[in-house]
Amino acid sequence: MNSNVSSGSVVLACVDQSAYASHVTDYATWAAKRLNIGLDLLHVIDRNPELAPSQDHSGSIGINEQENLLKKIVDEDERRSREARESGRRFLNELRLRALSLGLEAVDMRQRHGGLVDSLLEYQEGTRLIVMGRRGESSGTTERDLGRNLERVVRALNRPILTVTDAFTEPKRLMIAYDAGRAARNALDMVCTSPAFQGVQCSLVMVKNSESREAPKQLEQALHRLEALGLTADSHLLIGDFETMMTRSIKELQIDLLVMGAYTHSPWRSLFMGSHTTDLLRASRIPTLLLR
């Protein structure tokens, strides 16, 4: 992640018509300003039409009646599609004006029909960072604490993804959940090299179930790298349950941005054994930058 505007990269904010849209826009605006690049607002309209009210079509109907019914269904689908596009356009423009009012100069809008993952795969080539809500438009009508698209998006893409929950607070102190694995090392590299994190205090936190000979050395090496590049950093080696120790540290260290490797195990393993990523996202309310 460099800060060269001419590279053509943008921050891509995934927004739907939910309460999270303004939070996503604010964090995406902050990131775009820190990286000195543009912001694209993406709204994906689901192609699956809403079910029309049930009607009684029992008994046989003639050919003309079938044609009339089909035309009525097609016309209704086109009407809903037009209304969705126009509503989305107005919604995106409001968010665009919000980002401009926060001092960002380059803001574009994108709207398309289809699925979120497919849309992001199409746009990721020119994207440096993706920002999305941890829950989406269905959050008011479901009991899910994480959006149905989040894990699928993280697993499908090779871009860092910032997930947000609440109103914007400028990050002043971040935490890297560090286990010395490949994803954690990628997270460390990003913090070390990205202008987004200049001036932000960093805490390295490693959690182990038991004592480890290698852990102190791994943590010390990571800390030295941060300090060598001029970042203010500290490190913490904790013994205990991962979720418990991480959430406690987030509170005690007053962390307002978490950086971590995400879904490093296969979906099948996560299905049967659970996932540290999912557990921590459920337990923590702070914005979290996920890397694969």
C-alpha cells in the first residue's frame, strides 16, 4: 500500500441501504485521505426479485391468460428494477456528498445488479482497500451477529478488508493479533509500510494456550521491525483462551483498530472446529482490518 495517486488504486466502500452505510463511508473516507487516493462507493442490487403476493392460479388457464400473466410479471420486475436503481442512485449520491464534505476530492459511484462477491472480484484489480459493514441491510430483521457475506468476501478476495460496526472514531491506537503465521506477517508488513498507519501507536499481542519457547523471540523480532521503521510500539505475550485474552487486551489497551490475519484455515475446518476470526469479530466492536 503506497500513496501514489497515479497508480489508479482506490478505496472501495461497499454500501447498502442500512444504518452501516454512513459508518462505512466515514471510515473509507479516512482511509482514502490517509492513502492519498480516491474513493469509490459500490452499491450492489440483488438480482433476486422480491416475491409477489400469492395469487390463486388454480385450475387451467388459456394461452392468452398465460401470456398476460407472464407480461404482468415481467413488467412488474422491470418496474421494481427501475425503482431500485433510482433509489440506489439517490442513496449513493447522498454518501458521495458526505465524503466530499469530509474533505475528500475524488469520489465516484458504482451501482450494479448481481452478487456482492462477484462484483468485488470484478473490481478488486484496481482496489487497494475494501471497506464494508460487519452486518448489512438485513441486520434489522435477522439475529445474525455477522453478515452472511463477510466470510465469503474475505475468503474470495486478495485485498485487505476493513470491517466496521459503529460510528467513526479516528484510529489512534491499533493492535496486531500476531501469531507469526503468514497472514500475521502480512499484517505486520502492511502496518510497517502503509502511510495509513503513520503516527498511530501499535500494540503487538500474541496469545498462546501454553508456554512457548519460540513465541518470545517471534514477538521480539516483530516489535524490532516496527520500531526500526519509526513506529511507536509495544508487545504483549499472553497465555490463555484466544478470544478472552484478545477482547480483554482491546479494552485494557484502549485499542480502536484491530489488524489480523483472517480465515487462515479451510472452510471445512472452521465449520467443525470454529474460527478465531469469527469469534473475535463477534466479541469485538472495534473496526477490524482483515488480511488473508
